[in-house]
Amino acid sequence: MKSLLARYLARARAMRFHYLLVSLILLLAVYPYVGAGPTGQIVLKVLSSLVLITGVYAVSNRRRQVVIAVLLAIPAFGFGWLYVITGNPALGDAESIFTLLFYAFTALIGLLQVLGERRITTDTISGAVSVYLLMGLTWATAYGLVESLSPGSFSSSHPGDVFTFPTFIYYSFVTLATLGYGDITPVTDQARSLAVLETVSGTLYIAVLIARLVAAAGWMPKTGAE
């Protein structure tokens, strides 16, 4: 029985980023289909909470990392649900700050783990994809926070559009992938600065990740000398 439990726990530990990736994909796949009403907010908050939980587990290979992740995740979780219940904008801003820090921290630790792996596994690939998705969510949270603190930081080509977090998820990943559709435009210097930083980070991440995967595969270019 103990041997079976040990094998199960070892397998679960080896799939930490799998769980995080699944929760991220669920969040990104479901958010366009839930409404802006109370039910939609609750569904998004449940999925966001799942990302927090799996994110903590993904960085649980070291005690210090777990402590930092938990200290960021608990306020993000608590302020998030209080905001859903009360609708107080100050609670929403507090949630955004801790969620932003949590996403950024988890993405950084995930990146370090991916780059530090000597052998590429399916969990390594899941980690690399999770980091990219976390980057998009990190910048989306930052955009939402900027718009909340300084309304009018973004403009839309469709008059009357309301900038919600799902809107910034869309804008963030469009910017991260350098697609630039132009339907949402940063107006203030702060918003433009964030957009520039996200574009640069997305480009650099792809370049660094490809270089790391090539190095891990042991590929060496031929120099022409035998």
C-alpha cells in the first residue's frame, strides 16, 4: 500500500506543470463563453482559483518557493472572492496586485526550472507552455490594473466597449504574439510602456526557449572542419 502511494506521489510530482497547464487552458477556453453577470464572475473566479492552486503546486519543489507562492496566492484568492461578493473596486485592485505578483513569480520559477532541466520531458514542455500562458495572464492583469487606476488608458475602435479582464486577456495575447490587430490601443505612456515590454518579453521568450531546447537535444552545427 505504501509502495503504491509512493509511486502515485512520485508520478504526481513529475506532472506538476501538467496540472497547471490544464487549469490555464480551462481558463482561457472557458472565459469567452461566460457572461459578465454574477454567474460568469463566479465561473471565472473558480477557474482563476484553480490556477492559483495548481500554480503553487507547480513551484513546490523548494520550500522557500512554496512559502512565497502561498503568501501571494492567499491574498489573491481572498481579495478575489471578496470582490465577487461585495463588488468593491478597492478589493478588485488589491486582488489584481497580488495576482499579478503571483503570476509573475510562478512564471519566473517555471522558466528557471525549464531552462535548468538537462533532460526534456513532457512536463518540461508543459512547463514551457505554462510559462508562456502565464506571461499573457500577467500582462493582462497589469493592463486591467492600469485601466482601473487610470481610466482611459486604453481606447477601442468600437465605441461603447467596456474594458473588462477578459478583454485584456485578448489584448494581452495579441500583443504577446505581436499580432497587433489594432482594435484596442494603449493611450497613456504607462499603457504603451507595458505593451512594449510585453512584445519584447514574448519575442525574447520564444528565442531563448528554442535555443534551450536545441541545446538540450545536443544539436551542434557543423563547422566544416572534420
